[in-house]
Amino acid sequence: MGFNMTNQKVWFITGAARGIGLEILKAVLETGDNVVATVRKSADSLADQLGNPENLQVVLLDITDEQQAVEAANQAIEKFGKIDVLVNNAGYGLLSAVEEATADEVRNNFETNVFGLLNVTRAVLPHMRHKRSGHIINISSVGGLSGYIGWGVYGSTKFAVEGLTEALALELAPLGIHATVVAPGFFRTEFLDTSSLTRSGNIIPDYEETVGEIRKIATQANKKQPGDPVKLAKAIVQVANAEKPPVHLPLGKDSLQRYREKTANFEKDIEAWHDVITGTDHDDV
């Protein structure tokens, strides 16, 4: 094989061509770990761009194609003999009022962000279970912790990822495998570029004051987000090397603040409706 397998981890990163995926890829290559990076098109150009390091293998993968995901995982095993860390990063945003998004737009967003993530997870887990070790890191979003105007559908795909990861963490713990869901706030990446962001074609004037405002802001906010993707990538590397990694990792002060606001509001609802909440059990309970 010609690889020093002692302490080197093997990473499998989806959506590695740009944005957060590319930053994680670069950070991992710097540590000397081996990486299988998946892209949807032009595998050669990514490898060239990074100077064709020998600890990198770039694989073409459309994560919505389950068979292709299985083949990509098998290629990783053939090349490096194992997969230690899976980073489910591939996904895209949909900016739209919940009502505005067409059935197809909703379906496509789930197809990639949820079903695609599950395709890759199912492809990689048998190899991790076989070794009784590994770590799945799912990239969610602050929109998976709390609802935002204009991001309801996209956020719901990330709410799904949060729920799947929580269950995976419990199911995989006895098998020596970790699961972590990372919820970045707003980071300066290509997320708001047309390449990553779909905007619903259907615009309902009634949402002008709410979603309309977000549409304007999204264009202006691009490349002015507070989060530093290079620091995010380093945080991911740190988590993958932790003995006791967290199940939840919000990243960025904005993400943390948003989550705290949500739980505070939740507590207020509980207080106001406490009698109703606790009053629905059978009398003999």
C-alpha cells in the first residue's frame, strides 16, 4: 500500500469543491491525514488546484445517487484501507417563504440535504462498524437549531439532520463510533452565491415585508458574514481528534446566541402553558 497507516486518519468529505468543504479538506491535508474528497464534477481540477498531494483522492459523487455513494466508499477503502471520519458537508440553501417553495423545490432540497446525507452515511457505516471505530460529522446550520424567515424549508432539512445525528450518536455509541452535528452560524463562504443558493421562482407579494427583506439582505450579506471558514475547519479537525467529541457543536457566537434565544422563548411558552402541558395525562398517572 505504501502508506504509513499508524496515526493517519482517513477522512471522507462530501461537497469538497468549495466553501466549508474545501476549507475542511485543506485543514485536514495540512495535518497529513489521508482524504477522499467528493465533488460533483471535474475531479481533476480540485486535485490540481491543491497540488495533487499523495494523501488526497478526489472522487466524483452525486450524493443523491445511492449506488454511486457505495462505489465512492468502496474506492476509499481500496485506496486507504479504512474510513475514520465521514464529513457529510454537501448541501445547498433554498431561500423562500415556506408557502412560496414549490413541491419540486422542497423535494430537491430534501433529496440532497437529507436523503443524500443518508445515502453516504449508509455507504460508509458498514466499514466503520466492521472496525468498531469511526466518527460521523454532519454539517447542519444555525437554521437547524432555530427557524428563520425565508429559510423554513432549508432549515427543516437541517432540523432533520440534527435529529438523525442525535439518534445515530445513541445507536453507534456501543459500536465505538461517534456522531457529531455541527451547526455553523453565518460564515464567509460561497453559501449565498448562485452556485450554492436556490431562490424560489415563485414570489408572493404578501411576504414582501418578511421574506422580501431577507432576499435583499442575503445579497448584501454575502462575503460580510462574521464566521471565519478557516477557523471553522480547524474546529472540525479538533473535534475529529477528540477522545469525547460532542453530539452538538454550534459554531460562531451568532449560532450560540440564536440557540439560547430559542430555548429562552421555549421556556416562556412552557411557563405560560404549564397547566395545559401537564394536564393531558390520564388521571391515574
